[in-house]
Amino acid sequence: MPRDLAVTEDPAAGFDLVLRPGRGRRQPPVWIASPRRPATGARPLAVIHGISRDAGGIAARLAPRAAAQGRVLIAPLFTAEDFPRYQRAACGRRSDRALLTLLDWLAAEGSIAPGAVDLAGYSGGAQFAHRFTWMHPNRVARLTVAAAGWWTFPEAAPFPRGFGPADAAPAEAARWLRANLRAFLDREIAVAVGRLDDAPDRTTRSSPEIDARQGPDRLTRARRWTLAMRAAALRLALPRRPTLTVLPGCGHDFHACADAGLDRLILPDAPCAAARPEASERRTPA
Amino acid sequence: MITIPTLQAKWAFSTRRVARADAVALDRDVAAARPGDLVLARIERIGSHKRLQLASGAHSDLWEGDLVVAACGDRYAADQFEGRGEIAPEGCDLLAGGGLLGWIESRHARVSPPTRLVPLGRPIDREGVALSLDRYARPRPAPRRPAAVIGVVGSGMNAGKTTAAAALIRGLVAAGVRTAGLKATGTGAFGDLQAYEAAGAAYAADFAEDGLASTYRIPAPRIVDALDALLGHAAAEGCEAAVVEIADGLLQPETAAFLAGPGAARVGGWIYAAGDALSALGGLEVLARTGIRPMALSGLLTRSPLAMREAEAASGAWVMSRDELADPAPAAALLSEVRALREGTPSERAA
């Protein structure tokens, strides 16, 4: 078994950051930021990278705030070789199962507490995170999703645009999402996007169907998805509603978004507080 | 005053809850034994059952002359024996490998004659009371249930019910749900409980926990009562979900009574395990008569992709293989459906 690669040994950092090697397609490599003063009962946070696959950069950016709350942060790395379409979660290589295997492994060896984690994702990571939580609602306590390129909507369009039948493997994925809609929505879900992330770029997925339903850019798509999920929550008589936060002054850039308040959305000051029903859109959190 | 040779005997799996030190003497009136009573017997002739499941779960080869302590009880097994839990002084039969004694009423043509025993007596305590399983039932828990109860019922013996139940337990555990594996009817066997535990069940038990040797010819209210106890224990163990296996086939008397009676109300959703596509269709019709529409089909038929396609095309039902049941994503979806059914809340599931 390859050893962990220690990255941060600064005594003042308040945490230790290591890169743990993976085990091929079964278990991805993972960055682990362990607080030197762990808080009892604090839920672990898992953060999923975007298509640039900068898991280490995301972990390093959020680790100080997680450590200040006594929380373990993990950032798995879905490599292009092993998980080329990890964003879909229910892809052929089943990136969702790989994350479950990783979480179980880390819990078994004591690196994280057993039970549900908080999950966050940026860009392609937000795609993964919302589909993962939808498929495995018992494994995620709180969800933060930012700047997804496109979303799965609670309607009959073929998966992954919706939870209708699709040719994508596994064929039953859409059925899982349909059954789990209530369980998925019955949690705190925070959606975020940069105010300037309002124009398609070369990585923005585009098709007539996606553009017509979801809009041309990530800002529009985040708004429409949040509205659709809030409507679904209302239809299911759920007390919680997903919230949308538009981050001022930033485009499609994780670090700029983090500086603009995404870090506080992912790691709020009261991390385990119950969600309050709020307006469907708000500006940067205080 | 230990006057009986029970210390040298092989104590069968059916007696696993018994405090052996209570057995201090023997009552020779074996004909008085009733289902659930313990009987000490000597192996006279090895037949169909060549091994005995011990209280530990291990198998022990049987030899002529072995002393065995087992429970008297009825047996229903269409692929093996039908037997009655009565003991004749001149001899009795081993009806099940888990340790069930009685006499054979019928047997499957492919099965050898049963292992034959000479009953020596009923173990009794210092007060002269015959030891019986119900005396060792686990104390009754508070009347609670796990939030989600999923039943597994099948077309018959060896239709793949235990495999389906264990796979679903595995999927639910992987989905982050603390899950119990329970067997509500049938004959106690270590293999079933071991399969549940191996799949990750936080609590695995059968009706023996409530003092029953088997459930054949046991009145339906008593079976439901035992299930309530098991569900209560599961809830006390912190289980959020329970997978409940119902033994044998839909036409088995206790299974049919369970499905048509209040027992079915304990179950929030059903998996139906069938041996082939036609028995899948027939079983769905039988279940429909009791108002049950299973969430999914599974069982032995799913080992054949062709049979799966046949069953899916003919029934329109969701046919789930062992691997799919063990997958946390569809397992979580089944759990969501059960919760929606229980709460009477709107479901997004397609018709």
C-alpha cells in the first residue's frame, strides 16, 4: 500500500494535509486535511473538484476554515483516466460507488467519523455532488453546490437532464432519482454561482434541449434549477427549500468564489444548524 | 444432581437460547413433548441429514450413537420433508438440520429417508418442568418498529429469498442505513441468519428469539406477535430499516395467512423472489389478490438474463438482480418508496 504524501507540516496551520494514494477505479486518491484539534461530533466535509481536477487546491483553500471548526475535510481526486465522466455520478465507472467505498474506508480506519458527511462541489463537482446526494440521500447531511455546468431537473427528460429513461448506464439510474426525490430534498441544500458567471464558455455544455430548459449559462441554470427544486419541495410539502446565493464580483473561478463567500456557504459558522426557509435568492452570506 | 447425559450431547442450533444448566434430569414421557419442547435423543441411523447445526452455528457430522438435544417442532419444506412435531417412544426423525424432531409425513422423491433417532426423554429442571424454547424467549421489547420494513416473499423454497434479502441488506447498509435482517416464518437455520450478518445486518434474528421452534401450523396471530417482538428488538438496536424474509412459497399456509392478515400491514413494501418468469407472473397475480404489488421482482430468475427480460416484459415490474439489490443507489430508492408508501405522501415514481 503506497504511503500518504504529507504536504503541510506547518505547526501554525492548525491542520495536516496529506494526499492518500488511490486504488484504481475502486477508490480514488484523496486529499485529507485533519484538524489538530478535532471537534467532537463534527461532521466530515467532502469537497468535489471540477473538470480541472484541482482537488489539492480546493482542499488547501478550505482546510484552514475546516480546521478552525475542528472538522476533517476530504477532497477525492477523480482522475481523467479512471473516471472520465465522474460528474454524472451514475456513469459507467460509477464514481458514486467509488466515493462510497472511499468514505467507508476512511471511516473504518478512523480518519473520518462514521455516518453522513456534508458534501460540496464546484462546477463539475457540483454536478457530481447533487446527483450523488440524490442517489444516496442517507449519506449526505448538508449539500452545497456551486456553478454547475448543467443539472438534473426533477422532470421526465432523459437522465442526466432529468429522471426520465435514458440510454446512459446504468439504465435504472433515472428510476433511483425519481424514487429518492423526497429524501434528496429533505435536507439543507445551498446553491451558489458567481454573478459574472453569466456567459457560456468553452466548457459550458450546450445543446438545444439543455439551453432551452436550463438556459445558456451557469448563472441562469443555477437560478432555474433552484426554482425547480423549490417547486418540487413545495409540491412534496417539505419544510425546507434550497437556497440560491449569487456571489458578487466573480465569474467561473473557485478561488474567487471562495473569497466572495463560497467558503462560508460550504463551512457555515454553525455547521450543523438546521436550515431556515429563505428567499429563493440572496447575496453573499454575512 | 445431574442425572442425564446432556453434557455430552450435541445441542442443536434450535436450542441456542437455552440455559443448559437448567437441564438436571429427564422425563421419560417423550410422547408428552409439544412443539418447542426439548428432547434428548440418540442417533440410531444416519439418513438425509448427515450433519447437525450446533448452537454455535458450526456443523457437526453425525455418527450413530451420538446424543442430540433438539426441539420438537413441525416442518414444512416442499423440497425436503413435511413433518409433525410429535415424538413416539419407539423413534423419531430429524426433520431439519437446525435440530427439529418429529415424524415424517411426506418427503420429496429425491430426498433420502430421514435420519432416525431414539428419544430418551425430555430434559427437565429442578422443579420437574420440561424445558421448552418459549421459556427462553428474549424479553419483550417496547412496541416499536424500524421506520422502514421491507418484506421478501417468494414463489417457493429455494426461489432465492435469502439471497435477495441479504443483498438488499447489503445495499441498505452501504446506503448508510442501519438495517436488521429478520426471518418471520419457516424453520430456524443458522445459514439464513449468517447470511444477514455477513451482509452487514446490525441485528439478525428469527422467530426462535420469541420462543418458536418453527412456524408451521402455528396460528397466524402468534406468528405476527413474534414478528412484532423481532421488529421491537430491531428498533431497540437502533435499526432504521428491517428486511423481513417470509419463508417458503406464497401458497404455504402460514405465508398465505400472513400476507392476507394483519402481518402484511407490518411491511411497508415487498420484494418478490421467483424461480422463473412464469412463477413470477403467477406470484404477482396471487399477491394482487391480497392487495400487494411488490416494488420489485428478484430471486433465482435473475441469474438468467433471458428470464429477467421475459419477466420484465410480461409483468412490467422492476426486476432486480442480486447485484442491483446490493447496490446502495437502488436500495436507497426502494427505501424511499417504502417511506412514501408508509407516509401516504406523493411519490415521483413512475407508474
